[in-house]
Amino acid sequence: PFEVLVIGGGPAGASAAIYTARKGFRTGVAAERFGGQVLDTMGIENFISVPYTEGPKLAAALEAHVHEYAIDVMNLQKAEKLIPARQAGGYHEVVFANGASLKTRALIISTGARWRNLGVPGEFEYRNRGVAYCPHCDGPLFKGKRVAVIGGGNSGVEAAIDLANIVGHVTLIEFDSKLRADQVLQDKLRSMPNVDVIVSAQTTEVTGDGERVNGLNYKDRESGAEQRVELEGVFVQIGLVPNTEWLKDSGLELTRFGEIVIDTHAATNLPGVFAAGDATTVPFKQIIIAMGEGSKAALSAFDYLIRNEAV
Ligand code: FAD
């Protein structure tokens, strides 16, 4: 059994494991895919103190840092079920897809999240070549260019406001007949001179020249007419889904969006269970935030372990 088991091997999980190993705890990390979302990223320019890196390089660095310590890394392991301890100090059990299970006194959950895809032709082919998901990350790459934001909820409208300050022109495209974002955000968006808002529009294809995105086709859902916008970038903002489906019947508190509810110490509603990164209610989903949250969860696990004898 472990003293600390971390589920998830992205920036949050790697950071948590290093911190608890440095406290001398027997630590394990089980991850479906060590490296997490970072593996799907190309250029990273906002990991402070590192002006430029690339996803696979950062993922390799995370792994190398974890291997500096006696951390038991179990890659390609998908957690399917959590059976929490019945009392503080007791053992939590995590059951994996291959039928194996692991026991641990403190558990840190950092299973991250995934962006919801449009599922249209061109989206996958031009990912990182004009199709983007994170305005904080990739906005500056489109300085002076034309982009579309797909999705008129709060994140889509926030992204459009953010991008309108950086890029040349923003077209916001919403499937529904009206935007769902807070009114104050909609008002702000409509006051910006370089923004068009198109509602009742179903994106049908992201097009490109073989190298990069050059436009987007959509169907006007009222007239049925096919329309086209020429542009250089498409930001997909139709939802970030936490990887927490496996926790549904565990008694762990989740929001209606599936985010793990944590307090300022990264503690969940279950004693001895902590959570960090994109899978949680922490505002803003970024690498540097996930790492900070992972270290916070680890230090909280340390506090818990020194206060609760094993039972
Ligand atoms: P994740 O990175 O999502 O890692 C989750 C881990 O949990 C993975 O190892 C996964 O395999 C594992 N896991 C999931 N479910 C299970 C399960 N059931 N059992 C076991 N393991 C499981 N942020 C920036 O700061 N700068 C950028 O430039 C940037 N660019 C991005 C570009 C793209 C294309 C994407 C998708 C994201 C980008 N981000 C960027 C966001 C950043 O990658 C995330 O905020 C960060 O990776 C979150 O870290 P995390 O550890 O919480 O989760």
C-alpha cells in the first residue's frame, strides 16, 4: 500500500508526486497517459521562466523530474472506481480497468480534463495549425489575423473579448439562436469594433491549404444556406469536460459540470482525498496553475498524514 497515491500524470499529478516524495512518503502515480494534455500541445510560451518549450519536451521533463525520486510510476493505468476510506486515517482503494486495485492512505486526484471537439472535417487535421482551444495560450500567435471563436457561452464570449484585443478580427459563431453568456459579457463583446457575432450557425467544416487553416464553412440554420468565413484561426470553445466520470458513485462531491469541489487547501469533501488541476473547481486551467495546485494538494496530504495515524 501507498502513503500517497496520485491518479493522473499531467502537470498537477507530477508536481504532487514530487512534493510528497520529497516529504519521504511512499508515493505512487498511476496515469492513463503520463504527460496529460501537455502531450497534445505544440508551442508553450507562458510557462514562466521558460520562454518557449514544446508539449512533448515538457512532458519528458516532467517524467525525468519524477524519476529523480523513488516514485512508483504506473503508466497506461486507467482508474475506474474509488472506494473511499470509512474513517480518517483508513485506506482508500482505487480499482483500475485491468482489474487491479491499489490502496493508499492519502489520495490525490489529478485526472485533468479534455476539450470538447466540434467533430467536423478539418478540425483534427489542422489542430495546432490554426485550430486552437486555449486563447490564453495561443491568442498571441494570431496577432493581427482573423479568427473565429466557436461557442457563445461564457468561455466563448470571454475568449472573443480577449482575442479582439490581440487579433485583427473576431467572428463569434453560436449554434443556438442566441448567446448564453452573461449579459455584461455580451454587451462588452458587442461594443468592440472588430467583432461580428453570428447566431443560428452550424459549423460544418474547417478548411485549409494543406499547411494551415484558411477558412470555415457554416450552415445558416434559419435559411439553410451554406456560408463561408475566410480566416487564419479557429478557437473551439464549446466546453472543457473534466475526466471525473469514474468518480460519480464514490461519494466525492462534484459540481454539475463534473468538476471535483475543492477548498483553498485542495481538500475534497472526503477526508484524506485531495484534488488538483483541471479536474477541479480551480478557476483557470493552465499548466502553471495545475503545477501549483498539485504542490498544494501534496502539502495538504502531508498535513493530513502527520495528523492521522494509520487505522
Ligand atoms: P492533464 O494534463 O489533463 O493530465 C491528466 C492526467 O490524468 C493524464 O495523465 C491522464 O492520462 C490522466 N487520467 C485521466 N483520466 C484518468 C483515469 N481515469 N485514470 C488514470 N489516469 C487518468 N496550458 C498552458 O499553460 N499553456 C499552454 O500553452 C497550453 N496549451 C494547451 C494546448 C492544448 C492543445 C491543450 C489541450 C491544453 C493546453 N494547455 C495549456 C492547458 C494545459 O495543458 C492544462 O491546463 C494542464 O495540462 C492541466 O494539467 P492537469 O495535470 O490538471 O491535467
